Amino acid sequence: RPLKIQDIQYSPFGSGFSGYNGYQITVSGVVTADTSDINIGPQVYIQNGTGPWSGVRINGTEVLSRQRGDDVTVTGTVGENFSVTQISGIDSPSNITLNSTGNPLPEPTVLPTSTFLNNTPNGTVSAEQWEGVLVKFEDIIVTDENADGNPGPNGGGNSNFGEMLIDDGSGSMRVELQDGNHGYHNYWDSSLVSQPIRILTNDHLDGLVGIQWFSFSNYKLIPRKDDDFVGLTDVEDELGIPLKYSLEQNYPNPFNPSTLISYNIPKEGFVTLKVYNLLGQLVKTLVNEHQSPGNYKVNFNASNLSSGVYFYGITSGEFSNVKKMIFIK
């Protein structure tokens, strides 16, 4: 049978090294992260189906134009780059074949955060098998907004490498915020005007998706874009429980393709947050559930909509409000 990504990634002996290290191979997969998703490198990942050992990073000039959902066949050399297995040397059109575009991405594998406990040694099979794979963590708390010291200008001046710790109750693991192309940060740089959403200790996320990888002695998750952050709630920020209802102006505005909508709920109750077009037609229901008092943030992605003016409205109890936003492709 043809060689698969699982074959070259399989490393059951705790070293983290591929058995095909140094060999030229040919494999196929669907692009799960492209150069618009991850800033450093740049990095491109492909995946064959789901499950352990199914994802890998690919390198070379010919991969730079590939996009999420592309099904490609690549020929390159297997190697280790700072303890991450990759296929490199994809620098000629003969090294890559575009089989199809617009394919659905593999469903992220839901894992417990304890799979990648902070300081898990490189090569640990239970963690290594997910290197390069699209994964998801659910119902998580930010246990430390800065995994490497006191954060922000009011902290103790310790290091901040843009990494935070999350925990679903099974143990804390690292998330690398700097490398993804999204609007979330932990104040590693006070000039981050392009990333408006600050993550705080004790924030809650319904889900967090990304590519799993290894760097600087730790396994960590790299969320790609805003959509990888699902249901962020400020459970305990500087404001505490809000005193009144409010619906904030989305940010950024105008936007392309994602924007963040924030609102405050002082009383427990049923909340709806919906988006409408200029004709008053419903285009997206963002929230439709019972919520506790708190400060909420919801990401809205309009990539499948036409440019134009849209309205978003909230209803909770006797409170309702509507605001305008502009989507420009």
C-alpha cells in the first residue's frame, strides 16, 4: 500500500524520532493549517484522516501557496527540526501535487489536557502521537495567563513568551498564543493593538482548537484563528459580575472576516444573540441558551457572507439592544 503520514510519524519507543528519518518519502493529506494560520516558520500542516500519528508539518517553497482544505501529495525528506518531525525539501512543482481543493478538514480529536501536562518529556508516546494533529480541548479554565511568570505591566517583570496554561480538570498544559493569526493575547507585548482580546487567569472557554506541537521542552497547542477559540467567558476579570446589561460595539469594525462581540449579563436568564442583514433576515444565531451572570465574548465569522452592513441584537429578560457592524472582504 502507499505510505501514509501515520507510517512516518509512528514513534513508539519514546525517542520522538521517525523511523523514516533521513529518507525521501511520498505521502498525501489535507491541509489543516496554512501560512495564514500560523505566523512563525511559516508553517503548513497536512493530515490523513483522524487519530494518533495522522498529522505532520511540511516545509518548502511550494507549500506556501497551499490553503486549508487542499488535498495534496508531497514528496520530501523526513527530518527533525528542534524535535518536531517534518517533511522538508518541497521546493519544486514536481514535489507536490494538488489533488483537490475545498475539502472538509478532519474533525479535531477531543483530548484531555492531561495528555500534554506541562513539562512532559519529549517523545512521550501518549503526547508524541498527537504532534501535528488537529485537536480540541473542551470546558477549560485558564489556570495561568502567563505560563512563564507574572504577566503584564503590573506583574513582577518575569518572562512572558506568549504562552498560557489551560486545564479541563485533568491537569494543566500549555497554549502558544503568539504564533497563531488570531486576536487573543496574554499581554506579552503592550503594543498589541492588532490583538484586542486579552486572556486572563480564570477565563473559561467552552472549547479550544489548534495544532499540537513541541517546542522549548514542552508540548503545546497552537490555535490558528479566532474560530479556534469557542465561547470565551470572563469568569473573574477586573470588572467582576456586571451591575447592568450592556451590548458592546464589535471589535474590530469594519472587520474581515472575524469580529468579537462582547456583552454583560447581570442576572441569570435566557440569552439570545443574533445577526441580521439589511433586510432584517436572520443570518446567524450566535447565542441561544441559559447563561449565568458574567462578561461574555463571542466571535462572529462572516467568511461565508457578502460584504455589507449587518446588525447584531441581544435579548435577555426585559433587556434588548441592537448595534450595526460592517463586513468588508
